[in-house]
Amino acid sequence: MAQAKKRLSKAARAAQKILEESKLLANNKTLTDSKAEQTFKPADSQVKINTTANKIRPDKKRG
């Protein structure tokens, strides 16, 4: 006769669940990181350079 498996305690089940989630999250993170590295390749910096000088705001008439 085969021996029956012992039931896990609540703490052991919670720990096992946390471990499985962390493994899934780590696996998912590595997949997304590899995708991000492949998709994001800036060939040239497309930063808009402000060529005009900073102008002082005009004095407004008050009152």
C-alpha cells in the first residue's frame, strides 16, 4: 500500500504560495527586461534643444 502524503500546515502552504509567486514574478521580470532591452535602442538622442534665449516676461499693466 502506498503511503498517503501528509497535509501541509497553513504556514507551510502560505510559504509555498509565496515562493511560487516569487518564482513567477522573477521569471516574468526577466522576460520583460529582455524584451525591454531589445525594443529600446536609442539610435540618436532626439532631445529638442532650445535655440532661443530665455526671454523676460513683459510687464503687464495693473490696476
